[in-house]
Amino acid sequence: MTIDQQTRRRMARTGLTACDPERACPGYTLYAPMSGAGEVYLLDINGEVAQRWQMPYPPGLYGYLLPNGNLFYGGKVRDDGGWETFEAMKRFKGGIMLEADWDGNILWEHRDPVHHHDARRTESGGCLYMTVERMDDAQAATIRGGQPGTESREDYTGMWADVLVEVDANGNRVWEWHAAEHLDPERHVVTFNDLRDEWSHGNTVVPLGNDRVMFSFRNISTVGIIDKASGDIVWQIGDEVLSQQHDPSMLDNGNVLIYDNGSHNRFNPLPASRVIEVETSTNEIVWQYRDNPPFNFFSAYISGARRLPNGNTLITEGQPGRIFQVTPDGQVVWEYINPHFGLNELGFEVNSVFRSTHYLPEQVPQLR
């Protein structure tokens, strides 16, 4: 008998593993397997595929539905020159942002070889997204933290920092923000065991009201809000609370929901993730979800969390491909494990999911 050597697939169930229809938020959940060839799935509450798109590019790194029901999707382009930045870029590179209709027809696209992680459609018909640029060597030498000796590697190409870019519907740049010009070398220290290839390592960019933009920079464990007009960081929370976080989102009450990965937490030697709601006026945690014991819930990279209309929270525990809803008191009422495994950029067979999003039935007009 041949034994499956993919540990998680061998030991765990996949597909729908829990559903309490009385307490789960009704509707649909959208996700794209990171190691897939461009498949995007919209699941109903029973874990059945209600819609499937086949995009022409692997995810770079996910997609979400627009108010008109179209799919906005970041794709990974391998032949546009973007690989030649730094070695890790291959894992989270994008390269193309596109809008596709219900049938997968591409209605709009924008390309940038150094786009990575995240992109959001804007009201003007363009998009806001993340790129990188090589820092000046003299400035890079002032950045603290990271693995000593990184600069001596043969494949070292310098230190890179994020640039946030907004384009209009015609692809013209209308705004950009350079992390290297606004971050503080004294405050924004690279996590001790990260390579010194990147200072910021952005994973999320979110347009907000009042001409503001929210970011998440993993390598310095910082979430912040930028005033677009001045470029100033007008609010931030750092490694005094966070540990290599992902997917901050602004809640209706003005608080920020964050998936705090818990990798290399300087206050806790036990690797464990949590989802926290932070009050922006005080930077205090006013709600959190953790498992019992805490290490049962952990993804060192990727992952996300979104508050749902009924008060539940949709959580993506990214590395094991686990998507689940918890109630305000932390009870799991819906759970789905991505059953689709494939080889990632490192050659590992995984079912990872970067993040997922939820939609009420009325938000998907094509399924009414």
C-alpha cells in the first residue's frame, strides 16, 4: 500500500468540517488556493462550490468580489522581469491586477512587474496596490535588526522597501508613497531573524475614507494609517502589540481588526496566532480570539480576518488552508479546510490560502 506523504492531507479532514446554520453567518465564502493554477472558488454555507472561476494566472495572491459581483484578482506573472528583485519575491509576487466578470471575461487589467501581495479596486476605476524599490545602500546600512551577515550572501541584491501606488482607470499613476521616506529606523526595526533583503515587507493596503490609506508591514510588525495628502503616518501600532501580522481592516466602530500571526513574538516564546480588535484611540485590545491551547491555532505567514454582518469573525488560518467563523465569544460555528493541494514556489505540496472573504446572499446578484 502506498502511503500519502503529505502530512496534513493524511492526518486531517478536508472540505466542510463544521457548520451550525443557526449561528453561522449565511452567504458565501470566496478563496483562491495559493498553489493552484488560478482557480477561485465561491462556497455556499454547506461547503458546496456555487461558482468557480479559472483565471489565466496563479494567484498573486488572492481575489475578492466587487459590489457588481465581478471578481477583482491579483495574478502572478512569471516572465515580466519581477523575479530579479530579491529571492523571496518569487513567493508573494503578483504582476497583474484584473477585473473579470461572472464568466471569467477580463474587463480591465493593470500590470506592474513589482506588484506584490495586495491590490484594491478604487472608486475612480483604478486600483491601489503595493510595489517595492531598492533602497540606497547608505540608508539601508542605518536600518536595525534582521540576520547579521545577510549582505554577504551571493544572491543578495540590496535592501528593498515598499512603495504604495494608486493608478487611475487608464493605468496612470496618481499617487505614490515611499516607505523608505517615511519609516523611522529607530522605531521600525526588522525582526531579528528575517533576512535584511526587505525593510518593510508589506502584505496589505486598504483605501479608507477621508483620503487615508491603511498598511500592514510584516517585517517591522507595524500597522498604520497614512494621510494621502501629506504622506504622514497619522496612526500606527507596532511590535509592542503585534508580531508579523496580516490583513488589518477598519471596522464600522472605528476599531481595527488584525490577524496577529505570532511569529517570533518578543513577549511570548510560544508560537501561536490570535485575531485582535484594536481601539485606535488607545491602541488597546478590546476583543481577541485564541484557541485553547493557543498553539492549536497558528500560521507563521499569510492569513487574515474579517468581521461579518452578524458579529461573527471569518478567519483564514493560511498555512494549513483553514477557513472558519467564530462567534463573539469564540465558538467555531463554520469551518472549511481547503482540499486542493499543489506545489508552491519552494516545491512544497501545500493547501495554503492567503485570505478569504465572505458575502451575504444579496451581495452576489448572479446567484439570486
